[in-house]
Amino acid sequence: MKDYRQLRDPNAEYTMRDLSSEGMGLTDPRGARDVEITDVQTTMIDGNFPWTLVRVYTDAGVVGTGEAYWGAGIPELIERMTPFVVGENPLDIDRLYEHLIQKMSGEGSVEGITVTAISGIEVALHDLAGKLLEVPAYQLLGGKYRDDVRVYCDCHTEQGADPAACADEAERVVEELGYDALKFDLDVPSGLEKDRANRHLRPGEVRHKEAIVREVTERVKDQADVAFDCHWTFSKNSAERLAAAIEEYDVWWLEDPVPPENLEVQEGITKGTTTPITAGENRYRVTEHRRLLEKQAVDIVAPDMPKVGGMRETRKIADLANQYYVPTAMHNVSSPVGTMASAHVAAATPNVLAVEFHSYELEWWSDLIEEPFIEEGYVTVPEEPGLGVTLDMDAVAEHVVDAPHRPLGGETRRRLGAHARRATAGSDHRQEHAHRESGNALTHGTPRQSKIDRHDRSAERVPRCAGSPTVVSTSSAMPSPPGAASRVSWFSLSATTEATIASPVMLLVVRSMSSGRSTPTIKAIPAAGMPKFSSTITSITMPAEGTAAVPMEMSTTSRISSICCPSASPMPSTCAMKSAATPW
């Protein structure tokens, strides 16, 4: 069975617009900037939204981290697109973005989740390019207008429909947490609804929402700007009455009062009230935002960067808005990765008001990265290369989402969760210590290529070594394997080692433990000819005689603690692989 990366590319059969480096004839050498993408991988984090993190790996050993807006199907789309960027230079961000848009044009890249998936890759490319060029990501967007980016806090209460409770929370967030920009929901139950399906607001419901606006704005006064969100819930007439009812209050903006599909209705709402109207998170790429702006259908445009097109596309949207003297407020429900990427865009864009923060109630949100983040309602944009954030892989592993079972390369594969990792860590550590004491610890070298398989993490796949394990010898003088169009998993980590297996028939088991970021990589180097790889590399056929080495799958948070090779016969003439490690 084929996986997503092996699907045929129907688009290539009828389009002349090939924007790959080969299609564009890009052959001039770039010296130290000659870098190639080796893989793209994703993982999902169970936050207050299911965040999809994206990583782009290179043959330079440098990894870029990004994020796509949450939603079903994003990891599969990124898997589908990976072959289109492997072998490309990651510094060509704009070309690769347009290349993916073109490649996926028959699969929905005009708008929707295909654009969102491309956005996640694009964000990771900015982090990667910044690291390669040793500049912060905002510099790639033209430099910065501000050192600190304002953050508006999306606020909630357990009594979300109670105006007084909303006012209490607004006061707390301003005085205790230090924010001077807030947002509250207005599409909350009032108890007066008769039929929520018809989008109609009864007079009492309008008065209820007006009361929330009045209580909150009068409580914080000039201490904070306050916006209110409707989540595209109401009918045209209801939105008109609501916007009129809150005109007398200091409302920063009223967001998405009507559904996004009918531009003429959106235009009428905006032009019919003095209450500032905002929309944009449900419109993709600069093309759809152009229609909003040309019709003057918004007072403030609100793109969601990792949803609508990525960092450069969001900057293009803001630049277009600036031509109409319209400010930009960046919608955002991301993890720290996407939030920091949005902050870089905001720093580089003159007409940005603020970036949304939607996770102030999630205690471990900031644990996902090692650097300090939002302080007193502002993000200080890092000067470190790329996005300037470092994932805490232990926190990632703790909150990672198991992938749904699906066939990959002919068998069902899935990730191993954090519990399995913790269960094996103690025994792995003891094995590693014993090997160190016997002088057989693996050697470390220089990082090279990187790939991760996200699915094969099942502890039951390969049995543990029986009897006295033999630790294979290591060498740093062996050549790299020839390239192969197969699902071999390489990792771009802080060390590389090569393991030689001098037995024609044996079962190889690699145990790993979470222990920092020093991880060796094992490369496949057969003595005579490459083994025949299956598409998923769950096993390879060993040569009848001679020496062979096996590609192993390891985690970015783990290092090899032992390699045990039972040499007793009879053994199957295949070498199975296993990594009990974090799935990303």
C-alpha cells in the first residue's frame, strides 16, 4: 500500500508552471547557502486547540520549526506535499510557497486547509532560513518597526454570559496580569434564545450583549482597549442592531458579526455603523483580503497568520490594508511557536495593532518553549536567529496527540506516547550505563541529514534482546550511503555515528531514552550494494554474507542508550527496527 508521499502528481501532467528549482533552472552555486531540504514532519499537541507543529529538516543539520492552524487533515496534507520540497533550497521561501500553491492547485490551494498546511511549512521555512542566515525572522520580512509587540488577551469566565463576571475578569486581567488590550465573546447564551439555528437576536438578547459591552468597557475605562467577538454567528439584521446598540461605548472593534461568505452583507454592516468592524480570519491569502479591502468591508483586517497563508502572505495582506489606511489586528489561537511567528510579522509591519493570545488559562502553554514569552501584555521580539524559540521536547512529549491508525507502507503504524517512553527510560538508562562502563558507548560525530517517522512507535513491534546483548562496533570513517527514494529516517541532531553489523542474520533492537538533545544517528552502509528497502522501512533484507548496517529511527529528544544484537540462530533474515522515543 502506498503512503501519501508516493501518490502520483496529476497536476504535473497538465501544468507548464513548474516552480521547482529544476523547473526554473536554478543551478548557480550559492556557496555556504547551498542547503537542501531532506524532510518535513509534523506532530500534534493537545492544547486548548489541537496545535499542529511542523519541522523542516536539511542536509546542513539545521531544523526549522513552524506551526499550522489547527484542524483535521493538516498533517496528511503536509505529508502529501513533502516530496515537492525535498531537495529544494529552504532559503527560497517565496518560490517554495508559490510552488506548493501551484502543485496543490488541483487539491484546494485557492483557500481552506490546503493553504493552512502550506502556511505551516512556510513558517518553518522562516525559522530555518533565519537560522541558516543567522538573522531573526523579522529581518527576512524587511526589518522591524517595534521591539515589543502588543498582545491582546482573549478572556473567558466560567459565567461567560454574566456581564458582571466579564467585568470582574477584565479588571483582573488588566490589574493582575498586566494586559492593556482584551477581547470577550458576545456569542454566549443569554437564556433568552428561542432558536439558535436562525441566527436571530431577540431584543432581550441584544440588550444582554450590550450589557456585557457596557460593564466591561466602563470597568476598565482607559486602562485597556476592549474588542468583542461574535464568531460569525448572527443574521444581517441582528448584527446591524447589535452594532448600533454598542456605538456609544468605547469598543475597539466588533469581530465577525456575520458569516464570511457574503461580502455584500459584510460591507453593509461595516458601512452602516460607527462601531469598528473586523473580519479576516476566514479569508485566505491576499486575494480574498483584497476583496474585503477594495469594498471597504472592514475597518480593521484580522488575518490568522498560520491559517491564511503564512508569514510573508500575512505581511502582504497588511501592506495591502495599509494602502486603504486600514490597521491589522492579528487573530491567533496558536501555541508559542505560531504566536512568536505572528509577533515577528507584527514587528515588521507598520499598521499592526496587536497579536491575539488565546491561552492565558492554559498553565503549561509557556512550558512548550524554553524562552520567556509574554510579559506585561507584550512580546519582546527575539534577536536570536529564526523565530528565536526552542521547543522543550519533554513538554511536547507530555502533551503530544496519538496519531489515528492509518496504513502507511502496507501496515498500520502509530506513535508511542509519553507513558511508554517513561516506562522504558529507567531500563534504558541502566543498559546505557553498563555499555559505557564496558567501553562500548557509541561515539559522536557531526550532524548530517534528518528525518523522522511519526508513526512507528509501538513498544510491541520488536521484542527485547534475549540473553547477553552484543553492542555493535562503531566507526566514524565509513562513507555516507547513496541517496535512495525511500522512507529512511535520518535525524538532524547533535551527533552522528555509524554502526556496523557483522552478522548475516540477527534482530537489531534500539532502545532510547529522553535525555537531552545529544542524539547519534545510525546510517545504512551495506558492504556490497544497498539492501532493498520497503516503502516504510519497517524491515530490510539482510545480505546472505558480509557486513550491513541498518537505518534506525530515533527521536529528537532521545539518544541511543544501547544496541543489542542477539546473534543466536536461527533468526529471520531481516533486521527489524524499533525506537521507543518521543514521536517528534
